[in-house]
Amino acid sequence: MAEATRLSSNGTAQRGPYISVITNRTTNLLIRGTMLFGVGVFLALVLNLLQVQRNVTLFPPDVISSIFSSAWWVPPCCGTASALIGLLYPCIDRRLGEPHKLKREWSSVMRCVAVFVGINHASAKVDFANNVQLSLTLAALSVGLWWTFDRSRSGFGLGVAIALLATLATQLLVYNGVFQYTSPDFLYIRSWLPCIFFAGVITMGNIGRQLALYECKVVQEKIHQD
Amino acid sequence: MTVRERLRQNISAAFYRHGLLCASYPVPIILFTSVSILTCCYPLLKLPLPGTGPVEFTTGAKDYSVPSHEPQGDLGERPDWYQGPPVAYIQQVLVKAAVSPWDSSLVPVDVFRSPLGRVFSLLEEIRNHVYTDRSLETLCLQVTELLPGLRRMQSILPEHGCLLVSPGNYWQNRRDLFDSDPDILKTVHQHEPKGIHTSATLKDLLFGVPGKNTGVSLYSRKRVVTYTITIALSSYDARFVASLRARLKQLHPSVNCTLREDHMVHVHFKEEIGIAELIPLVTTYIILFAYIYFSTRKIDMVKSKWGLALAAVVTVLSSLLMSVGLCTLFGLTPTLNGGSIFPYLVVVIGLENVLVLTKSVVSTPVDLEVKLRIAQGLSSESWSIMKNMATELVIILIGYFTLVPAIQEFCLFAVVGLVSDFFLQMFFFTTVLSIDIRRMELADLNRRLPAEAGMPPPPKPGPLRPREAPPPPRPSPHTITLQAPAFRNLRLPKRLRVVYFLARTRLAQRIIMVGTVIWIGILVYTDPAGLRTYLAAQVSEQSPLGEAGLPPHLGVAPVFPGGDPTSTLSVLPAPEPTPLPENQSQGHGASRPGGAPLTSPQISWGSEDEEVWRRLSFRYWPSLFSYYNITLAKRYISILPVIPVTLHLNPQEAIEMRHPQDTQHAPRSSAKTTDLQTDLTLYKVAALGLFAGVVLVLLLFCLYRVLCPRNYGQNGVQHGRRRRGDLPCDEYGYSPPVSEISPLLLRGHSMDIECLASDGMLLASCCLAGQIRVWDAQTGDCLTVIPNNGYIRTHTCTLKCCCAITVHLLNLTDWGKEHTVWPYNEPPLRRRVTPSRPTLFGDQPDLTPLIDTNFGELPPSHTTVGFGFDFGGLVEKAYKEHEASPTMHFTAPTPPVTPAPPQRRRSLGDPPVAPPERINVSPGEWDSSVWSLELRGNLIAAGRSSGKLELWDAVEGTLRCCNEDGSSGITALAFLNNRIVAARLNGSLDFFTVDINKPLGLLQYRGPPGRASLPSSPCYSSEDVISCQLTRSVQCAHQKPITVLRAAAGRVVTGSQDHTVRVYRLEDSCCLFTLQGHSGGITAIYIDQTMVLASGGQDGAICLWDVLTGSRVSHVYGHRGDVTSLVCTNSCVISSGLDDLICIWDRSTGIKLYSIQQEVGCGSSLGVISDSLLVTGGHGCVSFWDLNYGDLLQTVYLGQNSEGQHVRQLLVLDNAAIVCDFGSELSLVYVPSVLEKLD
């Protein structure tokens, strides 16, 4: 039997540490948070690049030559926000007891991210006749995004709430002169900002739910094993 | 019936017909679609190729007028960008200056100091030139200020004034600064960037000629300094320019200059893609590829996954191309940047439909014809496909009404793309799918033809001590046969799969190769001196207007008929001195008498001087203008003919202009160092590149060694049989680490074991002789032997064997006929037995190991052994031989003594009410054989063929209770808590209650105390009086014999020949559900504590049911022929069938994850130890598989003489030992890792 213990090293226990890492709640949270943070930072950088090209936002000129053409605090903020949102969504799903059922596949998540980038692209690149048209189009697109990929009431509510909060925060930031918009049309900011925030929240929530799906699976398995 | 319903039906019918059509004529349809794709893409040929290089257009200078904004009628030769005024008119003054005659008293600095000094007077002249009250100030392009990031260039580039660029800018256009500059070269070079640069440098900008042509170098052998003064004009005044030209020519005449002055070149710049735009673009493409990857990953159960994925991608891409082509055909010119909207279009159109189609087709019953499958699959998904498409069209139409041009165009493309995608899905992809599925069926047929297992060698009668370690590896023809690579669809870890994929397809190498080729192509295309210019030159040469665009490297200029051939050649780097032309304007001093190695510089003009800017980087103009935040993207500039200026300077003049330091510090050495520096950097870069290349190659080599299997390239050669003892390795050469698991052999039974039961601690087995043995499942010790009552030990199994053969023959025939045939068939057969047997016994081969006499009903445990065809082809073959001569049936080696009652299959329909053979049975008290066995606590429940239910004490071996209420043989037993359920041969179901008169107290022998908590069943002490009462009998539980009985979680589930599954509640024996859904008899059922119910039938279908509601959760077709056993884990369902295939299904989605091809006849023995460990039986061995990835972990050989014996039953105990039943031996195999896990 002694030598037979070596079987444990290749077969079942090979995944042992992996599973224990995944099922460990804090570690799992950390992993997911890190991944979401990374995604958020990446998207922030890329999308900011889109905005900067169009000279939509203006950062102080000496910062512009710094990393990736935006202020240093923008990507970490977006990353943290996306990590929070991505963790919040599955959590709320669990609290409400209505798990998200719609199309829980990575391909669907990828589609969602692509549409989100597309919405940003449209906001930055497409010439609209006026700002109202731009904002209305983006709002329709964002709601379409929600309808296509989410369709849950909790997702909609959370998205609207966070979008409003984020808009308020941006207003405050601009008011305090941290940065500014070249052509503000809604108090100090652009009126399409809430739509973008909403779409972003939906996207990050989608990613977060998909990531949480793994944890659910593994935890279930473990419970059954025990 | 609503309109919707009718519509739905019509659509479904139409799709059905279409599916039939596609699957019937695949080749014509694929040809048709290819032709239509090509036709629709044909208009794309008219679209210009994408490229970032500038485009030129040449017009005459004399009758030039600013082109209007409106496109005019004669668009024949005018490009469409040639509208409106240009950004600027560029007037260049090309200055060539030399100190001549060259004097030996001159130092190298003199080559360029005084020629450069003359730039200031020239600038003065140009600035002050006035023609009829127009000065340069009024005409030139006024620039405001540099971009904020370019502060360091502020002192050099002009600000707030005319954009006038010359080398004088180095010294702020001030003569005094120039004169006081001690080191001109340093000033010039201090702004040069280090390293390799591709775009225009400041030196290029200011000098206006390529750096090596300026002649500002201490090593210039020609001693001619060339530079330009570039003036950007905002408006074109022909007279002013002409007067400036005349004035400069008059001041500095260039004889021998035949530069053409009658054409101007308009250069149009494309939108340049900067890094800032590239990153979002690349991101969208990465997302796109991830999307495609995740989508196509879901394609499963097809012959060629990659082929179908490719077909899906081709469908989407070509539908996009078709969309663009069609839009172009109908007059819409795409204005959007195709590259950036393309990913969004793909995502909008999506791959979903294709995948839905595939899944739907694949999930149709496999036994149908291919075209029917396609048709069914199509029609079942038709409604959802149409609905989705309608929704998407509506969404896009809404987008169309936003009235934003860009969005409208996008929507238009998307609509046309969606429609053409639908067309392609219906025609192209469906046909490809049908071809694929047909190929898969062919492959399946081919695979099933050769039977792997031949006749095994006769077993060597070697005594094997129990607990003996397995023998040393010796060559033998048989081990586990792994699937051929094509059928082995295993789930490897993702990273491994990626690596293997890379290794298999040499993807990395190919990508690098393709990348290199593309890169070279881009270089050639965009290189200013490369193909593009050449092509442009060719084009402009042919065009009537521009004859001048000759590339410099053509060398000979045919457009200059009167040109001096020497003059055209002389500016080439060729250093040989050419004789001075006699008509040199200024007399130069006498050349040295001695024929002079010191040659005097000479200035000559050639055709390449006409358009000096061509030799510069094509980013020259964009970067110059971008410094002032003027973009040239999608705009054009007009370049006026160059004004040549020739300067000849006296040596005297040069010496006068010397700076004191020019001669002081050794100019030669400094020059050498600068020159050397540039050379050195070049060498350094080259060496570094070489080094990096070598390191990269080495690294790749190491990676390749590490990652690729050693037998790379001979893949698939040595797959067939492996020697025993060789560790089985999969197709990638991955072999698991060696570890020894020694099986415990439990011997004692004289005949084949047919019933096995265990509750984790104890193990009860019953052989054909009726002997029940109880073993300790931990140690393998035999605890009790319960002999058959008065049964003579030498009872033969011959008849059983023959009956088994017959039964299996019958099993092969239709089940419906079977039980009508059997009763009449049996008695004559039996009568023939006795006389003929002794004569036939002799040199016949021993068939017993081949014949599966597994009649036993397995108690409900993790292992399920179906009632079916455990033999597989082997017994069929054996039987067929015997069929020819009926007497051959009885050729078993054991000496026959008394004919035994035939062991009948429980599935047989005849009620054995007083069968005739019972008369033959020797002693009267021997009642019947044990057909089913169950073990709970220390009670063994044995169901006999006579319908008697006996309860034995497992430890003491005493009969505790007996119930003879029924007369029909008990085919299956379930023992749960204190209830026993017995299924009888006549289809009735009896519920018994076991009553203990004394409250359960003393714990009996329960093995090690640590494990005692595992079995939940009550323990009975030996003092208890146990009675067993029939509480309820369901007479007609099923119309036909009950084939399977399982009990768990308070439910009893029965499966029957009548295609139904029934669920009973254990407490009150009430029938909860009758589950219908199979189209054949039920052959396997699985139920466990978590109320998972799975059933498999003769139709090869597996159904998952919800026990609470009685609804069917999923329904998949996985096997050809019966499903012989079923096990569920938390995430997957494992099924095995008569086709010797073990399939692993995802439990929630019903998608087949992978399948394992087993040896012939071994398909049905399988068990699950933990959620990730699967055990299967083979020929004399058991194999362990990693369930998550499908890796074969280990094969354990059970004993020397067990070769050729199938593992017929596999029972997984709670403490993870595996009991395998082969022949008359049991084998206990411990899997310690699982033990540890459980602990």
C-alpha cells in the first residue's frame, strides 16, 4: 500500500491543491478580484485611448506624456470599480436567490465585451449631429446590451445605480478641476457618460458572474464529496 | 391553431425539406454557394487596396488652377481626393554648393562651413523677394506654434511666421550664431535620435535631403554640400514663384541644369494609423478571436471539430465579404474604416446560429440516416433561428433610423451581412455538416469491424498466492487498447491542449513564417525606394501628364533626351572623378600640375534632383506639418518644381569663414569619431541583433524540446498494441508516473462468482455453486462460508455455461420474442445434455474464461452491471461455432455430476413455477440457486430462483429468517434501512419489512472503529429475533419482466422491458411516477442519495429524470445498442454500452465530453471512486482514468492467470477498494489516495 500512495500524486490529488485554492473562499475572492481588476485596467487604458484620440478629455499636458496618455489614477480607479462590480453582481444574485440563467457562456461574455467596446468606439468616433442624438443612441445601445446579455432586474437596477453614482463622482472630479471635458454639455461632463457607465457595469457584471460560475461548480463538487 | 402555430409548422416543414435537399446533394450545393460567394465578392476587386503610403498625382504647372470642390465631369484621370486647395504648396530651393577649386591647404571642415554659410544670404534673398507688392510674407503658410511636446525644438523650428525650413534654422537663421559656432557637426547632430529610426529626423527635415546625401561630413569625397530651403506657401501665385525662380537662377546660375519645371506633384496622404489607434483596434480583434474561440469550442460530437469551426468562421467572414460586395455593387461606397468596424460586424452577426444548428443536428438519434438527421436537426431549430434573425433585423433597422450616417452605413452592412449569413448557413454550413456527419458514421463503421480480442492463450495453471505482488512485466499481446487518435477526444488540461495544438500544427513556426513574409511585403510595399514608388513611377510614366516620376534607381533617364549622360550618372555614389565639363561657368583655378589626387568638386544636376523629397521618408511631410498640429491625413499637398541653385565658392572665401577652432582641435579625429560612432552603433545594433537571434533560436529549441514529444513526426505510428508492463501512454507521449498497486486476491469459490454485495465493511459473494462467502473488505480475509444447503460441492457449471450461451443468443434476438421461445426450447436441450457430455469432454479448449456467466444481479451500489451482453463478440463467436452442432454446447472441462437447474436470466419471461428440472436436482432440500444478493449491516439477503427470500447472518453464517411468500424467482433485491424490495421474474414487486424484536444494541463486528460510521444501515446482533414480513406486493408492477431495480433516497426505481421506468416510495410502496421516454427496454438505472435518476435503454438512449417531478431533464443518444451501465457523478454521467464505448456526458448540458473505447466485452464494468476517478475493467486488469481530463492514469493487472478473463463486475466500496469479479476469484484493489481524501 505504501507505494500505492504514489497514485495520489498523479490522479485525483493532482487537482487537490488547485481545488483547495479555488474553494478557499478568500483566495477565490482574491483571484476573481485580481482578474477583474486586470480587465478593468486594460479596458480603461484602451477606451481612454479612444477618447484621447478624439480629444474628448483633456488631462494636464505634462501628464499626457506619461504612461498611456491618461492620468495615472484613472486605470486603477476603473480597475477597482470593475473588481467591486464584478464581485457584487454574483453576490447580489446569491442574496436575491435568483441565479442568472441567461446564456452563461464565455462566448456570450466575449460578445458582450465586444459590444461594449463598440459602444465606446461609437461614442468616440462617430460624428453625430448633436449631443442629444448621441446620448439617445448610446442609451438605446446600452439598454440593448442589457437586454441581450443580462435581462435580470437586479442587473438593471445595479447598473443604473452605479452609473448614477459614477456620473456624480465624475461631476465632482470635474468640478474640482482634476480634469475636464473639452465640450461639456451636461453640467460639467458629457451627457453620454451615464450610458457608458451603465454599459460598463453590465459588462463587468457579466464577466464577474461568469467567473463566479467556476467557484460555484467547484464548491458544489466539494460539498458533494464531503 | 393560431397563425403563429401554422407559421411555425410551415417553417419547420420548409427547413426539413431543405435539410433533406442539402444532405442529398452536397457537392452541387457547395459548388453553387462557392460560385455565389465569388460572384458577390467580385465587386470588391474595384475597391482600392488598403495602404498607408501616399498617393501622387501630377499635373502641369503652367495651366494650374486650384481644383474645385465639386467633382467635375472628366474624372477619368483625376483621383477623387484631388479636390479643393491643398494644405500647402511646397517650394523647394535645392542648393548645391562646393568649394572649388579644392586646395590642399583646406581642412575638411571647409567642405561645408562656407557652403552652409551661404544659406543665410539665400534666405535673405528669398525673404526679401517682392514681386509687384507681393512678398513671401503674404503668400507663405503662417504657422503659429509648435505642439506642446516639442519644446526642445522650439529654438530650431520656426514659430509664429512663415513655415520656411532650411539648415539655417540650426542657428536661428542668424549668421552671427553660425559664425561663432565652433563645431557645426555637433550642432547638426545633437538633435539626432539615438538608435534606429524610421521617420524623418530633424536633420532630414532641415536639410531636406537624406542625411548621407547632404555632404555635411568630414569624409565626404565629393565635397559637394546639398541642402534645400523649403518654403510652404498657403496660396499659389504663379507669377511670384516664377519671379523668385528667375531671380535665384539669375543670381546663382546653374548651367548644365536641365531640370524640368513644368509640372507639379500632388501628394495625397492616407490616414495614418498611429499606436493610439492601433491599440483599440488590436483589442477589438483580440476580443473577436476570443469570441470565436469560445464559440467554436462548443462544437462537439462531430468528426472534425476544427473543420467545422473553420467552416463556421468561413461562413461568417464570407458573408461579410458578400455584404460589402453587394453594397458596392448597388452603388454604396464604404466610407467607414473597414478594419475597425469589421470585428463589430462579426460580433453582431455572430456564430450562434451555426452552433445551434450543429448541436441540434448532433443530438438527433444516431441510428437515423444522415439526411434525415440533418433534416430533423434543421427543422427542430428552425423556429428559434427565424425568431432570432427577425429580432436582429428589427434591432438593426431601429439602428438605421438613428439617421447618423456612420451608424446607417454600419446597419446596412449588418443587414446585408445577416441575410447573406443566413443564406450561407442554410446552404454552405448545413452541407458541410452533413458531409462531416456522414464521415463520422463511416469512421464508426470502420472502427467496429475489427475485433481486437482474439482468443486468449490457455491460462497457465500457476498457483498464485493471495496478496502476491503482480508479476514482473512480461510481453503479452494484450493491455488496454486505447482509442485511435481520431476517436480519442480527451479532455486534457487546457494549457496542455494549447501546447499540443501548437506542436501538432507547427502553428508557431507557421505564424512566424507568415508574419515574416507579410512584414517583408509591407517593407517592400511601403519603402520609399521600393516597389511602391516603382509602381507609382510606372503608372505615372504611362500617364500622359506625369512623365517625371522616375525612381532614382533607374539610373538612366530616357525622358531627358538632351541630357549629358555623364551628368546623369555623376551624382551616383560612384567616386571616380569625371572630367570637368568645359562649360563650367566659373573658372576654377588650375588643377594641380601633377594630375592631382585631390580632385576638385564639381556640381552636376541630374534627374534625381528634380524630386529630392522622394528620397526622403514618406513621413517627411506629415511629420513636418504635424509639428504644427496640421494633419495631412486624407489631405494633399502640392509640390512645385524645385529651384536649383548652384554655389561655387573660392578657397579664399572658405578660409575666411573659418572658425578659429576649426583648425585647432584635430578635426580629423573628431570627424573620425563621429563617423566611427555612427558606424559603431550600426555594428553594435547588428551584433546585438545577431546575439538576440541566436538566443531566441536556442530558447525556441529548448522550448521545443521540452514541450514536444520525442517521437514527434512519427505520430500515430506506434499505436496498436503495447506490451504489457509498458506504461500506457496517450497519443502525446504522456505517460503517468509509475506506482504499484497490488491487488488482493480473494480465492475460495470453486465456480464463477455471480452475485456480489457489499456494504463497505463486508463483502458477500455467491458463486454458481450456491456458496456464499463473506469477506472482510479491509483485509480480504474470508470470514464466513455459507454453503448451499446440502448442495453437493462438485456441482457442475457446465449447464450454466451452455445456458448462458443460449441466453446470450436469445439476448441478441429481439427481446419480445425471447420469453416465448425459451420455455419450449429449454427442456429438450437439457435432455440431450447428459448422454452426450462425457464423450465430448476431452481436448476441447476451456471456454469458461471466455464465457461470461454473469447472471448476478448487482445490488444497488455505485457499480452497475447491466444484465446484458457482457461477452461481446467473443461469446457470440463462440456460440456461433457451437450453433452448427448443438452437441458442442457441453464441452466444458469440469467433470459433470448432476445437471443443475439452469441459471435463468431474470429477464426471461417464464415463471419457473415448478420447472421440470427440479425433479432432476439431487437432494430434496436443495432448493434453488441464488439469483440476487444484498448485504446490509451484517445481514445478507439472498433471493433465490425459487422465490424464497433468505436472511443470513453474515458473521456467524446462520440463517436468520426466511420468507417464502412468493413463488417467482427473485431477480433483483434492494435492501434499504429495514426494508427489502424484491423484484420477481413475473414482473411483480414485493416489499418486505425486516423486524427486529430486540432494539438494536450491541455493535457487531464492524471493522476498524474509524470507519464504522460509514454504513447507515442498522446492525443486528446475533441475539435478535429477526422476522421478515411481506408488507405489500405490487402484482403487476410492469407489463414485462423487471430488468433493473435500484433503491436510494427513499425511492425504489424499477426498469422493465416494457420501456418504462417506475418510481416507488419505499415507505408505503406507492408508485409515484411512471416515466416514459425510452423506445426500448430499460437496461440500466442509476439513482443516488441526491435524487439523481438516470436510465439507459436498449435504444442506446440515456435519460436523466427529475425524481421530484417526474419530468425528463435530458435525453441523449450515446450508444449503438444497449446502454449497459450508468453512473452519475456530480458533474457528469458515465455510461457504457454494448458498443464497448464509455461515454462521459456533462450532466447539466447533456453534451458528450469524451468517450473511451474499451476492449471488446469489457464495456460494462465500470465504477466511479471519487468525482474524478473512474475505474474500468479490462482483460485481467482494471484501469484508472482521470475523469476530468480522460487521462489513463494507471492499469493494474490482477493476477497471472487472470489474463483473458474479463473483469465482469466492478464494485466500488465505500472505502474505495474495488472488488472485481473475474472467474472464480475476487480481487480487492485499494486506491489509497482516495482513502486519504475521504479521511
